[in-house]
Amino acid sequence: MSPSMILGRVVLPASAVVLLIVLAWQSIQTIASRAGATEVVRVEPGLAAGAGIDRVMAEGRVATYPGAEVTVSTEVLGTVVQMPAREKAAVRKGELLVRLRDDEVRASLREAQAQLMEAEVALRLQQARTRLDGILPLVAIQPPSPEARRDTLMFAEARRDAARAAVDRLEADASRYRIVAPIDGVVISRLVDPGETVTPATPLLTIADLTRLRVEAEVDEFDIPRIAANAAVTLSAEGYPDITWRGRVEEIADAVVPRQTRPEDPGRPADTRVLIVRIAFQEKTPLRLGQRVEVEIMGGPPPA
């Protein structure tokens, strides 16, 4: 076979095959690169949208609603003789929490009750004599003058009213020696024990309704324009990794106050003034009263 025939029948077809393979490989690389570029373009809008969501970060603590936490104190000087309320014990409104020694006031109350009974008997006797005055003339007996009988009756009524007022006063005094629960709740702290002598206004124990909890967050001043009522909130706390809870802004304070919660981030100033934002839980949580929480509030741009 001549060289020209070899060139025409072998070399040229082989070269064509190699060229086709190279062109096919380049086409595959081009398609793959375009697909990758298309995929990146599809992701970027999503990332841009996520980056546009404004979030306000803050710290806060779990607190009770107004009236759901009460510190009970005494109004009188006395010695604690009975204290059935224990820490973590559930109590009902009106249930006895503390009883102080009240021997003297009880004795005075019994004396006043006896005087009231005596005054009521004397009044009934005068009322009976007044009715009898209408019968005495029929049996030729001269009754006392109407003015004298009326004065005697009024004196008996006044004596009865004074005795009743004394009983009411002593009953009110005696009630101060029995301290009862002002709300339904749980005893979260007990500050005295039986045998101790307490003075007026001494705190005795604290009761909280743990079913009425919310979060009080401290928002920095420069974040105030981005906070709105009913904004969605994400809550997290130490000790619960990878767990968050849903909340919602339900109340925004009208004035800024000094910061009470020290920031966890050392880069954040601790001496700035903050706005208290109160957040309602949207689901049940294991968080405890007073526990520190991290707050992420979905904010928005400042108003134009």
C-alpha cells in the first residue's frame, strides 16, 4: 500500500476521530460549567432575601405577669408560731401561710364579744319594757314617761353599737396575725421560720403563679426603631443546645431605663440605656422564673 493510500485510509480517519473526541470533551466541560453557573445564580436570590431579614438581638429574663408574683409581709409585731407553707408547695388563694402569736388580742376579742352579748340582752330588755308600757295603764300602774323610756332605749342601742364596733375592730386586729395567700401559686422562697419574731413590713415569703410567665428583654437604644408590636421572636437559653422556642412581642415600654442584665457578648456596652420589651410565649417551655434567655426579634427598617 502506497503512502498516499495509508494517509487517506488510516491517518485521516484516525485524526478525525481524535478531533471529534476532543470537541465532545470540550462541549461536556462547557455544559457543566454553565450548569454550575446557573445553579449559583439560582441560590443567590435566596441568600439575598435571607440577608434582607432584619433581626434584633437582645438579652432578657423570664418574669411573671403583673400581679402573678407577690411578696407577703406582716402588718404587726409578733412571733411566728405556725408556718404550714413550704418552698415549692402549691397554695390556693385564702389558704393559711403564717400564723403569729395572738393570745392577747384573742383574749381582748372574747371580752368584747361578751360585752356585746350583754349589751344586746340589755337592749332586748328595754324593748320589752317599752312594749309593756302600753299595758300598764290597763292595770292601774303608771308607766315611766315616754321621754324617759325613749332615752333609756337609745342608751341601750348606743351601748350595743359600741360593743359591736369593738368586736369588729378586734376581729380586724386578729386577722392581721393570720397571713393568708393573696393569689393561687407556688411558694418560691420562704424568708422566716417558726419561732422568729418579726416586725411590721417584714417580708415572710414570696408566691408566684408559674403558669403566667413571659420574657422581659432589654433592647439597646439604637435598635428601638426596628421593634414593633406582635413581631415574631425566637428564644433560646443556656443548657438547651439546638432548641429554640417561639414568642411574640406583646408590650413595648414607653421609656428607656438603665440596663439590668449584663450582656454575654463582651463587645457590647454594659452601661447603655435599654427599652424593656415584653414577650409572650407561643408554646410551652421548660424555662424557669428568673432564667436568662437570648432573644432574637424579627425587626424591620426604621420608619421613613
